Amino acid sequence: MGVFHSAPYEHEFHALAEKTGFSLEQISILHKRFMQLSHNEDSLRREDFKTISDLASNPIRFQIIEAFFDKRNFRQNGEGSVEEISFEQFLTVMSHFRPVPVHTMTEEQRESLRREKLRFLFNMHDTDNDGTITLEEYRRVVEELLSRSGALGKETAKGIADAAMLEVASVSVGHMEPDEFYEGITFDHFLKILNGIEIETRMHIRFLNMDTTNLCK
Amino acid sequence: MALGRLALGTVGASRRVSLQRGLLFLCALVLLLLSEAVEPLGASGSPGGAGDSSGGSHGLQKGCEADVTKSKHPTNRTKKPFPVLSFDYEHVKTPFEISLWVLLASLMKLGFHLIPRLSSIVPESCLLIVVGLLVGGLIKVVGETPPVLDSQVFFLFLLPPIILDAGYFLPIRPFSENLGTILMFAVVGTLWNSFFMGGLLYGVCQIKGTDLNTVNLLACLLFGSIISAVDPVAVLAVFEEIHINELLHILVFGESLLNDAVTVVLYHLFEEYAGVGSVSILDVFLGVVCFLVVALGGVLVGAFYGILAAFTSRFTSHTRVIEPLFVFVYSYMAYLSAEVFHLSGIMALIACGAVMRPYVEANISHKSHTTIKYFLKMWSSVSETLIFIFLGVSTVAGNHSWNWTFVTVTIILCLVSRVLGVVGLTYVINKFRIVKLTTKDQFIVAYGGLRGAIAFSLGYLLDKSHFPMRDMFLTAIITVIFFTVFVQGMTIRPLVDLLAVKKKQETKRSINEEIHTQFLDHLLTGIEDICGHYGHHHWKDKLNRFNKKYVKKCLIAGERSKEPQLIAFYHKMEMKQAIELVESGGGVKLPSAVPSTVSMQNIQPKKPPSDRAIPQISKGREEEIRKILRNNLQKTRQRLRSYNRHTLVADPYEDGWNDLLFKRQKLMEIEKKMSKMSNYLTVPAAAPDSPTLSRARLASDPQAYSSKPTSDDLPTIKVDLASPQSPDSVNLVNEFQKAATQNDPDDDGGLVMKVPFADKDQGEQDNKKEQQRLMRCLSDPGPGGDEEEDEPFLP
């Protein structure tokens, strides 16, 4: 607790702060959490995430956990998934949710921030990493979202996913011949369709207000 | 009045409009004169005022020689001829005058919009005040005393509809996201304004030479607290027209609503102690406690009544006609109950409306929803109009005591304190906000702080014996109101354009945005849980789950309590599109958001995915199936004639063959259209007693329908939008294929469309084929094209 434990990690934290943009205080808090989850080991596994009780009621918990182990989110242009992650990789994934003061940014910076965050979402949906979200993948997304609503969910999920896909196709491509086939949602279409939600201002967590007493559960 | 009607009969050029308005004034005047002639209106009278005039004589001169007054002796009357026509204005005087004023107000509103460019330059509120001034002036010229806006009438009758309208349609998401900011502006901002203004005014009053020495500190502070509150009526009136972006709108508007609690407490505090002359520390402390009680108490009262209303609406499925009544009456009761205890009535109303809305709207029929919406808009519109007109009239009517120093200092201080307050508070608030408020935003928030009728009514309520300078106060208040409404109200629109402030986005919410908004919510909650910190999203998620698990079960009837939000949203969009489909009637182009030729077939994968095994059937077999289905379709069409109201989705026009034939025609048109259909009509299965369907069924008929317990009576039209195997074919299938095989035909003589499959594996095939089905939820088209609401009636 406190200064004693953070001493060996000081200079590593500095390097990480440079890389990810978190402040030192935030990094030390996250490090504590990392240690707690991994039971003081150096790496986290999927099972460790399953111990979080609050996550159990979240309908998309599997996707979230997968996102942590997805190499595409480690900002190193990797692909595929790993079995365990280090603290640095944990932080890198978390940095996607860092709050950024948007109003000081230029238009291009905002755009690239938006792309980055939407890329994260896109990767969560595109599980086979072929660069498009196919109908099947989208259906699975909607099914997961509705997974808490029981039997009612399955059929309607299909319908909703189909309608959503249709909308993306209508907006992005516009005119298609009856025998053409729309392969799937590419990243550009994804950007276009989600232009309305201001993702750069919504997709963040206030790391500042983390309550360290919670970490001592 | 006949003259007036004649002139009004033709809508015409502006000359006619001014002519009709002149005539209207004359008519109003004549009738007012008549009323005045009988009983002069006192200074505190108003059309809706005390019923003292109706007390005395009820002139029932119905011809009998009955006594009207007790003083007459029955014995010495001479026989009068039978009165064929008599004039007795007294006993209808009050309602007559009220109606006349309301009519005047509404006709004025009508008139403004007939003049082409006027309403785009001058906000309505200004025009109405001018009209009020003119009417008041006319009345005065004639020699009578014009009525003054009675505070009782204002607070009890004119204000609640406006607030309820605001509260019921309050956009919850932006409101709760910005609640901290709004509360800061409302509470701290109003406190700052009151004390700054009160203090400085006192300082000014002490300056020798302005003969304002009689005004003591507490009176000044009281005046400051009255004048500093931003007025919801004025803000609404002006901001509605400029279509500013959602964030700024909710900030200013939310502030105007929530500062009521502060105003109430400060007003009562200073009024209590202004007579005594001093305020102790204990009083200040009690004031703070009072504030908390007033605010939280108001909210609790409102929430209580809101839950009652939601609970009541659960049982109204058999008496749809009085559903709107519950909403209105419970809300009004919440307001009045809060006023009994001097809690904040406005906050009670807002809480009531906001709490009951999601549950009530899940329970009530589509028509009731429309009724509620339109009644609220209508009442709030009439109230607003009346308020502004009366402000104008009261200006002319009231006793004024003009003091240059006081008034000018007040206006200047109002502006200065508002700007300082906003800038200072924003500096503090921006430390806690992610989306910071820019200078432009601050300017709009400061400039949009309009004062209105609430300030006037509060000033009017002051007791003259305690406050000898009441008239001066009133004059100053009216001047400030005029200044803010006219100057700020008129210039805010060009300023918004000049500063290029972001405007409201008119885009409709798409299903993709909805999916991803929910996805994002869950994602952020998950990340918060992984971090181990209980943040904003965590608590919101917990609240939602609590809501879903316990509250919805209590307050929402039937199946809908389990319906997740995404599905509710989706059904609503389908309903909308189905209604559009029907209403576009014979139109060639299907009204869709984005015209495109993409249809479902472009999306369906060409190869069936490997996890489904569709039995491949030969072309010949397919033809057979199709022929069988078509035959049955024709049979069923003939059976349409003998429909039974319990089985068919209800049609608003119940009787007449014409409508049946009309329906059949539409049916065929719809089938044709389905082939070009683009979007949402892909509802698979809604249970027949699911609230969506039962609402559609029960919507139009006040009599009770009982939902059929068996699930196979509902006709559905399953339209295969060209799956790759077969070109367009129309299949009529039963919605629930499980029951298909065990069905008896015609068990109740109603329309029973069933799967006429000869053998089982065709049934299976249908089960597995991906097809889009159109649900006939077309019974309740609503009042027409402009029903395109800007806010969803399901959250």
C-alpha cells in the first residue's frame, strides 16, 4: 500500500505514462487493481476476469473479456488473441477509455480519436478479423445484447440484426442490383453509420474518481 | 360577434387580418363594457377571479313569477307580461369572460402566423405582450379598469399546464447527464444573483439623493430573489423557436425549472423577516434546511403521485377513454399537494411527469398517448398565450411608481450578475466536465436567462402594508421582464446564427445507433467493473436492473413488462413504418429515410450458413407448394368477409363492406409493396396478447376486447422477400407453427388463417426458412402525417 510498494515500479510507470497517456496516479491505481485480479502474478488470464462478480450480469461480458485478449487492441498491429496479458497490455486496452479533452483538439485530432475508438468497437464485433462485420457476426452481437431477455430474444434478434444490416447497406451503398450481395459492414461504413453518436465524447470512464477503498475488497 | 365571425370567415391578406383583429378588439371591448356596466372589476379582479358576482342574484327569469330576491313581498306584485326574451348576463359572467379571454388569446396566436414574416423576426411572446398592452390600453381608454393578472389564477391555473408539458416530455438522458451542471446553475447561480443584486441595490438605495432610503436591506434582498430567477415560461417561449442544440437547451431550461425551490425558500425567508427587520444565523441555517426539505419534498411528492399514476394505468385496458384523465389529474394533484405544504410545486410536477412517463406509455393505447400529447401542448400553449397577454394588460392596469435610478440599476445589475455568475460557475464546473462548456455556450446560457411572469406574480403577492415600496418593485420587475423578453428574446435568434452555435440535429434515431448506444452502455459498465470502481455507468446499470426486475413488473401490465428496450424501440419503429406504409396509400414511392434499392435479398447470404440444414426441395415441389398456398390465400380472402371482431386486428372503421373491400385492396397493394420494401417490417413473433398487438387491437374501440388465449387466430401475412431460392411469393402462414398441426379449422367462425400444409416437412421448411413477416398492426394510424413526433414515446 502506498509508497513502499510503488518504488520498484516507478520508472516503469513513467515509461508507461509516456506510452499510454495515463497519469502516474492513475497507473498506480490500475496496477493495484491488476495485482488484485491476477492474484499478484505478472499476467492476467481469462479466468481471472470471471471472478469479478459485477461482470456476471453484463450481457456482453464475453466480448469485453475477449477484447482484452485481442492483439488488435494492443496498438502493435498484431492479430489473433493471446492467452494471458501483461500489465502493459492491460493498460493499453484501458487507454482506449481515457477521457480526452475534446474541445481543445483540432478537427483532424478529433477524427483520429473517433476512428480509434470506433476501431475498438469494430474489433469487438469482427471476431474473425476479416475486416468486415458479416450478417452472422452482427446477429450474434444483437443476440448477446438481448441475451437476458429469454426466449423472446432469439427471433427478434435476427429480425433486428437484419434490419440494421439493411440500413447500413442502404446508407452506405445506396443502390444495389437484386442479385448483388452485400458482404458485410466494412470499417468505413461503420464509421459512416455511427456518425450520429458522438463517440469521442461518450466512450470514456472517469479514471480520476476511482475509489481505492473498493480495491481492497 | 356575428360581424367578427364574418370577417374571420375568410383567410386573407394582412389587411383583412388587421381588420379582423380590430373587429375582435371591438367585440371584446363591447362585451367587457357590458360586464363592467353591471359590476366594475376591482383592482385585484380578473376574469377568473372571485365568484362574488355570481353570488347574489341568479336570474332565473324563466317566466314564472318566482322570487329572485328575498326582499320582495310575494303579495303585492302586479302581473307582468310573459317575458319571451330576457337578458341575464350575471349568471354566466365568469365563465363567459374566461372563454372570451381564451378565445382572444387563441385568435391572436392564429393571427400572428397569418402574417408572413412577422413570426420569424419577433418571437411570439413579444407580440402577445404588445397585444396585451393594446387591449389594456383600449380598456383604459374606455374608462374601465383593466384586470390585473391575479397571482392565484396564475399559480393555480396558468402555470401548471406549462410545467407539466415540460416535465412530461423532459428528455431524461441529457437531463440526467448534465444534472450536476444544471443544479449548480440553478442553486448556486440563483443564490449568487439574489445576493449580489440585493446587496448592490441596497448600496445604491443608501446613496443620498435618490430618495430610496426607505428600502431596507431585507426588502432589497427579497426583491433580488424575486427578480433573479430565470423563468421557465419565457425560456420555453423563446428557445422553442430558435432550435438550439440539445445541451444548451437542457441547461437553460433545466436551470429555470430547478431554481424554483431556491426562489420559494428565499422568498418566504425574506418575506417572513422583512417585517421583523433582521435575520439571525439560526434563520439562515433553518433556511438551508428548508431548502432541502422544499426541494426533496417536492420531488418525493411528485414521484409518489407519478408511481400512483403508473400503477393506475396498469388497469386501464378496459377503459381506454379515461386514460389521459389519470395522467392530468394525478399530476395536478401532485402540484396542489406540494403547494399545500409550501414545497416546490414545480419540482413536484416535473418529478411526477418524468417518473410516470415510461410506465404509463407502456400501458396506454396509442390514441391515449396522442391525446395526452396534444392536450398538454394545447393547454400549455393557451396558458402561455394568456400569461403574456395578461402581462401586457397588467402593465397598463397596475399602479406604477417609476424611479429612474432604481429601474436602470436593476436592469444593469441583472445583466452583470448573470454574466458574472455564469462565467464564474462555468469555470468551476468545467473542472468536472468532460465535455467542457465553451465561451459560446456560456454566452448563450447567460443571454438566455430570461425573466417572466413568475417574477411578476411573486411581486404582486407582496403585502403592501409590509412593503410600501411594492409598486416601485412591480414597476421594476415589469421593466426587467420587458427588457429581457423584448431585447434579449428578439436578438437571441440572430445572435445564435451569428455565432454559429450548433443547432438541434433533426436526424431520427436509427436502429444501428440504438444498438450501439446500448452496446456502449454495457461496455462502459463492464470496463468500470473491471477497474473496480463504482462510477456513473455502474450505478445507472444497477438502477436499470432494479427497474427491470421489480418496478416494471409492478407498474406495467402484461407482457410488456418484460420487453427489453431494444425490442421496444424496434417495434416502435416498425409500427411507424407500417403506419407510413398505409398512409402513403397509393403513392408510388415508399417513404423511407434513405431512398435506395437495397432490399433484404442483397443481405442474405447466398449460401445458407452451415449451422442450418435446410432440406433442399426440387423446383417442381416448390411450384406445388406455392400453388397450394395461393389457393388458400384466395380462400382466406373470401373468408375475410366473415370476420369476427375478436379475431381480426381491429379496424377503426368497424362497419361497412366498403371498408372491407378497401382493406382488401390495401392488402393487395401492401403485398405489392412488400416486394420493394426496404426496412423494418420484419417483426417475427409478437404473442397475440403481447401489449404491442393488444394495443393495436384495443386502440380504437372503447369496448372491451379479450385477448384470445389461443395463439393461432391472428392472421399474419408472411411475405417472402425473395430468398435466393424462390422469386416473390406470398405465403400466408400461421404465426405460431407449433399449433398449426393441431388446429381445428373454423372453431369459432372467425378468420382463422392457418398453415394449410399437407405434410410435415414443408412445415419444417417454413420454420427454417428465413422470411420476413408483416404484422398487421395497422389499426391505429393516429391523427395524420404530422404525427411524426420529435421525441419517442417509448424511451
